Amino acid sequence: MPPYVFTIIDSLKIEARRAGIDVIDLGFGNPDLPSPKIAVDKLTEAARNTRNHRYSSSRGLPKLRLAFADLYKRRFNVDLDPETEVISTIGAKEGFSHLMWVLLQAGDAALVPAPSYPIHIWGPLFAGAAVREIRMGTQENLFDNIVEAYEYSWPKPRVIVLSFPHNPTTACVDLEFFQRVVDFAREKEVIVVHDNAYAELGFDDWEPPSILQADGAKECAVELYSMTKSFSMAGWRMAFMAGNSEVIGALGKLKSYLDYGTFQPIQIAATVTLNEDQDHPKEVQPIYQSRRDTLVSGLNNIGWNVEPPKGTMFLWAPIPEPYRHMDSVEFASMLIKEAHVAVSPGVGFGPGGEGNVRFALIENEERIKQGMRGLKKALPKLG
């Protein structure tokens, strides 16, 4: 495995802070908003009950799976059987990685967006499979790119990995796109794995769809949904996979060998949160949209021209023309040293990422404005 590129930026950030420098961290997508009070209170209560200190269920508590199925009915009008079509995972990364073990082995291939969230690349590789690239971006013809990647791949891919709104490029799709993907997957007999991490972070009154809303989706697709961003519960490691019952059952069988599920008090707290704080994602979304607006306005004002993302908690920005002689790690390193602003280098997101950096909306508006002042001083060639 190569070094994790983001550790280079993290090391520079830590070094600067140890020197007393106030670094505006717009790099690692680690939500700064507090978890719902009801989740914290219920966790505390449940943790005091010694019966909850024992092994739990790797599939997730029945009431937790039911609460998640209720969320999908409310949010997407998708009916899910909590017994056969829903499983709890220890965060989306764990669920995705182990799912690749279920679906792929040496000699297989998977289609994966390029650039991509790193685990979407490495999950298939960990399973011994080859990875084929789907060109990804806000200006790309995404469905045609999928078809092209499939047709030019050998062996024919068994899995198509997607994630919309997309991290890092912020590309977004509509339900019609998902219907075309589902129809294609059924025709080619492949499984679609959709990571719906930013399901609740659409902007300007746009709500991201679920692939499970497409007709026939349960025949060929599964979807990951995480409480990390929508409920500000990153460290809790609480996510779900839903969809095709055979795939869900196979993942459950593998997980029965590997783990006993998330700590039971966390499952109980998540259940109560899903049932009793249903509007929490609607409280989170405007905060991220306001930060997006501040960041986009600030960058454009200093001459770094960017388009506002339609979804996610990120902004994907090409390195400005006067600085494109630098690669993304060199450019991001310079921003920490000169602007005291941390961003993620695009090369860390695999093929297609070089030449860009990613901003994360994890600082409040005043901190973002402070970061823009630092960038203005550090990037005089912007004019």
C-alpha cells in the first residue's frame, strides 16, 4: 500500500499548530457539528445498563433496522424489509470493504469512479479484484462513461461502484440517471453498490435521490446510508446497507464471522435518534449550505473562480492557472505554510484527481472568511 497522501498534509498542519499558528482546517471531511442531544443522552443511559455491555448482533438490533427502514419510507418512499433488506454496519467504510469481499475475488473487476473516495478504490483491490475507471466530474456524461468503461473492460466487471452526490467532485445525478443505471445493470447482470453518504446534503432546495427509488433496483443494487453527516455522528460509526436481499444476506453471513456489531448502547442511541429526532438532517443542511455560500463567494472574490457545488460537504477546485506548475501535494503544502489553510490534495483521490484540491465545509463562516484572507495573501498571482 502506498503512503496515505492526506497524512502529509496532516503532518504539516500539526507541525504548524505546534508552532502556535492558527490553521484553518478545510481538509479532512470530519464534521464539526455536535451529535444530537438525544443521541448523547440515550447513549449515556444505555451504557449504564450492564446488560448492554455484552456482545450484540452483527446485523444490528431489530428495532434499529426497523427505524432505518422507516427513514427510507419517509425520505425516499422506498419500502424495505428490515429482516432481509437492511443490515447495520460499523460505519460505511466497514460495510463497503466487507461487501467487496462478498462480491469480488481475484480475477474479477469492478468499475469505480475516477477520482474517487479512497476506500471505493481500495475496497475492490483488498478483495483481489482489478479496478476499472469511470471518468467522474460535474461536466462529464456520467452514464455514457459507465457504459464505455464497461464495454472496454476485460474481464467484464461484476460490480459498479457509485456515490452521488460525489466525493470529491460533487457531481450530482437525478432519478432518471439511476433508472438508466439499474436497467443497464439488470441487462448486464452486474451489482451496483451506491454509497449514499451525502443523501441529506443537497443544496438550493434540491434533494438527492436514492438508487432504490428506481424500478427494479432491488434486483441488482444495494445502497449505503450513514448517520455521519446527516446526523453529525461521525465517531459513532453507525451506517446501514439496504437493497438486494441476497447481497444483504451474504454480507450478514460474512459479518457473523468477523464482528458482533457496533457497541449496543450506540445502536440503542441511534434507534432513538432515528425515531425521535427525524428532522435533524433538516437542521444540519442549512448550516452546510451557508458555509458553501461563504466559501464560494470568498474564493471568487480573491480571483479563484469556482462553481457552487449542488451537494456534499465539499468543494472541488482546480488549481488556479498561475499555480498549475505545482502538483496538488506541493500546492496544498504551500497553502498550509503560506496561507495557514489546510485543503486535501487531489492526487489523494486516485486517477483523475491530480490538478485539483478539495475544500471541506468543516469550519464556520467566520473561520472560512479568515481562511480567505490568508489565501489572498498567499496567492498574489490571482490578481
